[in-house]
Amino acid sequence: MDYTWIKKKHELKSYLAGLNDRKNCVIALDIEAETNLHAYGEKLCLVQVYDGAARVLIDPLEIDTPTLKSFFESRGILKIVYDGSSDSSLLKNAYNIEFKSLLDLRPAVELLDFKKQDLHSVIAAELGVTLKSKEKYQQHNWNRRPFDKDAIAYALNDVIYLFQLKDTLFKKLYEANLLDVYTLKNLQVQNRDYTRDPAEKYLRMKGYHALARDEKAVFKEIFDVREKYAEMCDMPAYNVISREDLLDIAKGQKQLDAIRFPNRLTPDFIRRLIAELKSVVK
């Protein structure tokens, strides 16, 4: 599969200038990201673009945030996406980037009441194209370089059919007299406030709200300690101390010395972590 790699900011700026020169202000776009699966935190790892002619991979690990911000926030480029809510949330909370000028096809699929609404199922149903299963890549480490050819093909497949899919879905929306409703729902997706308060991250942990009041106070403190040390060693926080262990510690049902830590953590690192946990667990 032919594609262009963009790894530097001047290459991205040159590509965008070429779009403007061709009067092509519509692209299909998707991203791949790291979301606390292989490393700590959220990170944009890959941007896939199809402009109706060229397939393009943009490496955000090599391009500065202001340049990426100007691209994602450009109101002069219509970006066809599928289910852009999670992408908008990641960009906003990890990079303070507002994802603008979106044409999200997911609300169209919801309005048309598709039985299966994941992108690959919709492409199969509407375009008769069967793509490789997503399961192999649901836990793929997009932070690693280089990508193998199958990973690249998978990533590009998520954008190269979006133009054709848009036309098919819009025809059905028109026939069902749903275009106006879709327009509103699409605007609601991109105008939503995706800001998350990082200080309240612990509130989303399963099991937290079942704790007693004093247990909740302990849980928040040990949660914050875990986050600090997970960031220090660049590991997903749940790999440093599991959610179950956090809950048991907060309830006084587990001794700190009984926690099983990953082998990659050094004895000194573990000693410092346990010492800080003991300082907040009375």
C-alpha cells in the first residue's frame, strides 16, 4: 500500500499548503494513541490521513505540539472522522488541542439505527469491504517504531473508505429526512466540552464509590502516590499497583508489604514507593 510518511513539521506544513493549492480542503482522518496500556498517561502516536488521492501517515512523536495544534484546530480543513469523541477527549486533555471542523459519521450510523455500529462492520455492510479484525490491534503498541506493514495497512484502512462511506450514509440520511437532525448531532459532538479534571481521576475508579467516607480519603491519597510513581517509571498505573490492591489497602484488608510489584521495578524504587504509601496510610 503506497503512502507518504510525514515526520517533520516542515513536511506537514508543506503537505497542508499543497492541499490548499489544490483547493482540497476535505480529508479523512483518524488517530492511534497510547492510553495507559503500555506506558503512563495518554499520548498521540499516529495520525492517518486520506485526502481522496494520497494516503498519509503523520508521526506526532516527531512534530511539535504547536504545529499539530494548528493542524487539528484548522477551521479551513473539513475532517471526516468516525466516532471522534474519544479522539477529541485525548487531544484536549493531553495536548490542550481543540479538534475542529469535524464531520463525524458515527451520529449518522446511530440515526440510521445500524445493528452493528463499529467502523469495520459499517464498512462491510455499506461498501461490501471486509477488513481485517480489529482485535489484533486493540492492544497494539503504537508508540513503537518501526511499524510493520500489517499495522500500517490497518491504520490506513480506517481512513481510505471514509469518503465513500460518507456519500453512502448521507444518501440514506437524505432519503430518511434525517439530514437536519444529523447536522445538529454532528455539531453537538464537536462542541462538547471534553475537558476532564485530572484531580478527579480517582473518582472514575470502579469500586471507589462503595467505600466508606474515611476509606475514600485514604484511597485518594494512595491513588495519588501510585500516579506519581507510575509516571516516574513510565508504566501504566495499574501495572504498578492494581486497582484491587488499592481498594484493599484503603479498606485495611491488605498490608503494604504484601503487594506484588512488577519485576522491572528496582528494589530501591519499591522501597521508596512503600515508604511513601506508609506515610499516608495511618
